[in-house]
Amino acid sequence: MDVQILTFIIVGLTFALYIGIAIWARAASTSEFYVAGGHVPPLANGMATAADWMSAASFISMAGLISFMGYDGSVYLMGWTGGYVLLALCLAPYLRKFGKFTVPDFIGDRYYSQTARTVAVICAIFVSFTYVAGQMRGVGVVFSRFLEVDITLGIFIGMGIVFFYAVLGGMKGITYTQVAQYCVLIFAFMVPAFFLSMMMTGSPIPQIGMGSTLADGSGQFLLDRLDGLSESLGFNAYTEGKKSTIDVFCITAALMVGTAGLPHVIVRFFTVPKVRDARRSAGWALIFIAALYTTAPAVAVFARVNMIDTINGPEAQGVPQAQAPAWIESWETTGLVSWEDKNNDGRLFYSGDERNEMTIDRDIMVLATPEIARLPGWVIALIAAGGLAAALSTAAGLLLVISTSISHDLLKRNLMPNITEKQELLFARIAAAVAVSVAGYLGINPPGFVAEVVAFAFGLAASSFFPAIIMGIFFKSMNREGAITGMITGLLFTAGYIVTFKGIFIEPILPNTREYWLLGISPEGIGALGMVINVLVAVTVWRFTKPAPAEVQELVESIRYPQQIQS
């Protein structure tokens, strides 16, 4: 059967499943809309959390980053995985005990300040919109390649699906939809990995295959083969990094604390019945996340070797354009792959120096690998369904954060405290609908600085949310003056540094060179330093102002010690 027909069938069936679940799990109250009524079993919540956590960035981009960056790409693997562990151990149980729906709700009540709540709402909305724009763009790319529709039309289709189950079902509908989406995305990611590992090394387990010898009888290890290919073509050795130790540390730390402070995952721990269930669901989610994250480096290696071999041919001299692999022509239509015949020899060639004639977007690696390796058509169709499941699951969670931040934190708890529950639910759905429309617009018309804004979002979460939450839990006398000043200072420092070197909103003040980096820290890792500045400023202001009121300190004691609160 034709690949496109298979893709229509598989993607269509998954969409029908998502819509059916949304109708079945329709939210009827604000509690069901915000936290699914707090009745989700730990196992199901663990699967939903994993799907919410593993966005299009995890499914599509992470293996591509590692494939192109090699050893240096491991900072994303360590940062994102470590961020979840940090969240599960240090934040989730305590926030669950506090009993609030959202992160701005926690910060506003813990620091007894509407100003703190408003700052947190602004941060939550900015971070969420940054991510959701990327998810919608990912949806458009998948549709444009596999269903052969225009990217704009693909985004509109994705908007319609997300609108239906996010606005109708709220957190209740999203949760059970994400359970199904996790099953789809993990199956879609693992099946090609099993195929590739078996084909290239003879081992059915990708994690083992990555470190095994090739199945061609040469006795050469796969990673040695890739190192040799990389160096002969002008790339750095795949297993060697060139980033400085301090920069690797800071990028990893920024990703960890930034992702641990992301509001769309934190809210998932309010959907289970008890505090004990929050811990259990965190453990289940870590297991489900590990299945993909431990496989991604293997997929990156398999993809890199296959891509180089199919473009440059067995003799590494390039292949005639007329005999170019079919996947190149397919992806050229999306604009993510292009070829320029620099030496007019009519042959494709891919390298890391002046000989290079191919431009390949790293985000296509996971999606294109089944085609590159000539896997069965149903596997190619499955990858499309998996990419869409990853993007849509996270988009829905982020849109819910935006809607609850507006309806609950901004309106109910700040501007319009007297609205009824029915009115609050209506405002939440209206906010979700508007958010879907804005996300779709950003997906169709992505700003030219998307990559920079993503770095800014991680830095923002790391330098504002995370210190305020950690100090709110473990520093009971921390007051509102210290927390608010720390959040604003950390945010402004991080934003200013990235603006200076990335030139997001203004022309760079200094040339974008490593010589000017503070302590050798790149803009991607500066959020870690912003976090430290946040804490130092907050503690300094705290020492010269009154500590938190006694009742607030007692509240903090109650969430830190289980025996003092009913679970």
C-alpha cells in the first residue's frame, strides 16, 4: 500500500481516538477543567505526564541535535532528563500538598502578594506561548511532508484537533488523551529504533546496538565508524566535545532548572487524589520518559551513519543527482533539505568543510530516518503519527496553562474575584480558544528568532520560577520583597544577556563572539547564572526586610512535613 495512504489511515485513526476520548472525558466543572477533578490514577497520570513532557522537541528535535552535535548534544539529554528528576524529587510532592492549581497560584499565596502572582502569570504565559508556537510549527512540518498538504493547512488541522479536546475537555480530556498519545509516540519512536539496531548491529536493543560492532562482518564498532566518517569529512569527532566544561555545566543546569520550573508539567501533579499518588505518578513518568530518552542517542547514531552513507555513497565520492535517494527529493519539497552543485559535477556530497553541497535541517532526522533506511511503509506512517502525538500532547498542556493563568490567576484571583464557577469556566474556554488562535498564527508566521526565544524561555523559567518555588518550599522565612526582587532581577539579567549576544529585539551591543561571554558562559546557559543572581538578591533583600508572617511560615512547615497534613 502507498505510504501516503498508510499515513492517512494511521493518522486518521489516532485523531479519531483523541476526539473520542475528549467527548467521553468532557469537563463539567472548573476542578475537572483545571486538574481533572483530582481523580486520575498514578499510572495513567505518569503516562500523561510523560506525553506532556516529551514534546516535539523530544520526539523530533533531540535525536537530531545529538546526531549533528555529537557529544556536545548530550547537554540536552542530561538537562531535560535531569530537570524532570529535579521536579519529581524537589517540587512535585510539596506543590501537591500546597493544594493550588497553578504555579502563579502557589507564588501568589506563598508570598502573600498580588504583584508576585502577576509576575508569575506573565512568565507562565510567555514561556507557554514560546513552546506552543514550536509545537504547532512541528505539526505543520509533519503534515506538509507526510500528508502532502501545505504547512499552513497542516497547522489549521492541528489547531482544530487541539481546540476540540483542550477547550471541550480541559485537563480531564487532555489527561486521558495524553495517555493515548504516549502509547502512540513511544511505539512510533521505538519501532524504527529496533529495526535500525537489528539491521546495523544485529542487536534488537538500540541502547546496546549503539555500542556494538557492525553487522557487516568488519568487526568495527559503530561509534568508531562514525568517528572515522566524521573526521574524514571535516566534522569534529562524534564522540568528542568542543564546549568548555563551565559552559556544558551551565547549559545543563539551565535546562534542568528551566524545565523543572515549566508550569505545564507541574500542574500534572495536582490531578491525582493524594500526595502519595503524586510521588507514584512521578516515578511512573520517569520510567516512561526514560524509554525514549535512553533510546534517542542510539537513534541519533544510526541516523547519522545512514544519512552520510546514502548521500556520499559507498566510496564517499558522492552519488549522481539522477541517482539521489528518494528521501532527498521528498524532503526538498518542504524546504528543509536543499542541494547546491558547487563544483558542477552533478553529484551530491555532504561534508563539514568547503566541499559540502547539502543543507539539511537537523529537525528532519527522526522523521526521515525510516525513509533513509528504507524501512517498511507502515513504519514511515507510524513516525508521522508519533510526531503529531508528541506535538499535540504538549500543545494541549501548554494551552491549558495559558487559559488557567488568565481565567484563574489573573481574573478570579486578581481582577474579578466575584465571578461564579460557571463564568470562570467560560472565561477559561474563551482564553483557550484565543490561545489556540495565537499559537496557530505563530506557527504559520514564526518569528525569525525562534531559536533565540527558546533559549530565552529556558533562561526565563530558570532565573525566575525555579528559585521562587524552591525558596518558597525550603526557606520558610523568605518574604515577598525578596522573592519579587529576585524574580525581576534574575529575569532582567538573563534577558539582557541573551538580547546582547543573540540580538533578539535590538542590534547586539557587542560582537557575538566567545571572547565577550561572561566567564565563558554561552547565552544558552546563562539562565543558570541568572538563577544564582536571583537567589543572592532575594536573600540580600530578605535580610533587610521583615521575614514572612508567622502564618505563612506555618503553612510552609505543613507542606514540608507529611505528618502535619492529611494526605
